[in-house]
Amino acid sequence: MRHHNALGSRVADAVTTLLSLLWLSPLIFAILLSFRPPNEPITNGNIFFGSTITLDNYRAAWSVAPWLTHYLNSIIFVVGVLIVQLVTVTMAGYAFARMRFRGRDTLLLIILLQLMIPSGVLIVQNFATIRTLNLFDTHIALMLPYWGSAFGLLLMRQTFREIPFELEEAARIDGASLWQVLRHVYIPLSIPAYTAFALVSISSHWNEFLWPFIVTRSESVRPLTVGLSKLVATTDVGALYNQLMAGTLLVIAPLVILFMFFQRRFIESFARSGLK
């Protein structure tokens, strides 16, 4: 019996390793191609590195766009969205987890239907709203459609429901208000769920392209993903893929570093958040 368990474990490890390599293969290919000399035929040198390893692609990609400005815009975008989302999902999560009101389950179902609607379907309506509010080409225009999150609401609702209601009752007996109950009972006990949601929110909005491309025109507002699109037309014949891979790595590097630092906390957060 032990022999069969050990064999099954080794097979599972081998399959997991193979799937991991397959999942990482596009990233590995992008890294190797970004160090290949530009304009060098594929027949020269190694198929991946070429005749030598060079940083010319990174230098060329860096000169195409004002990356520092784009980095700052992306940070403002994702942080601004996250701050408002933390407030909205906390309030909504508590309301659907603890409060009783008519039509609560129906309203929750309607909100969760948002998860089934592609974001592109709402672009026209969102753009019309931004034009009406005279917010075109501003940081607020980037953030506004994402200030509510159905996923975050569901995550916090499930998390709050896992917290013993007796803790809230004890706080109420001591004279705590709703805000004090949230601050001293629910929020401290939900830090893992907040961490998981923050990582998901940051990664998804850091990679957002279509909406920022539509509602911005000036370099002072556009985030990294829109700046990266300039590398697609760097020459008369189209993109130089070595430079494009280098630019792509410049964009995703902060996310990769963030995940490397918080990967264990990320997994533990979902394991403890109540979403199973």
C-alpha cells in the first residue's frame, strides 16, 4: 500500500512539474528572446540567444516611451482602485453577511451576475458616463468603473460569515458602534482575505489595456499597458519582437516580483477566506 502511495505521489509530482514548465514556457521564451541581438537572423548562433547576449532590446524599448511616467500612472490607477474597493467590498460584504433586509438574496444574485458579463460589453455605457461627467483623460476616468467588485463582495461576505457572530454581540454589549465593530472585530480577523483580494485586484488592473486606451489620450495619464502598445509599430514593417518582449518584461516585472514575495500569503489567504 505504501509502495502504491509513493508511486502515485511521484507521478503527481512529475505531472505537476511538467504542467508548470508548460505554463512557464511563454515567459521563458520571452526572457530568452529579449536578450537576443536585434535584427539578427535566426540562423546565427543559438536559436534563443543568437550570437551573443545583449541588453540592446531593453535600451531600445526604454527609449520608445516615457516609462517612468507610465509606471507612476499604473501605480496611481491600481492603488486608487484598490483603496475604494476595500471600502465598498467591506461595507457590502458586511451588509450581505450580517444584515437582514427584504430582497437581500435577490439583490446579491443580481450583483453576482456581473461576474458573468464581459467587461467589454459595458464599455460604451461607461464611456458615455465618463463623457457626461467631463472626466475624459483623467485618472478618475480610469478608476471609476472598477470601484465596485462583485468578486470582492462575495469574498468578504463569505469571510465575514465565518467570523463568530458572538464576537459582534459582545462588542455591541460594550457599546461599540457599527464602525467600531468593523474596525476592531471584522477587519482584523479578515486580513488574509483582504490580502488575497488586494493581490487579485492589483494584478488584474495592472494588466488592463482596453479601457485605459479608450478613455485616455495624454502620456501624463496613460498606464504601462498603453505605453507598451507603442512597441507594436516601432518600424515601418511592424514590431521588432525582441524589443516587444523586452518591453513586455518591463511591464510585468513588478507583478512577478510581487507574486514571488507574497505567493505563500496569497495561497494561505484563499485557504482561510472561506471560498472553497
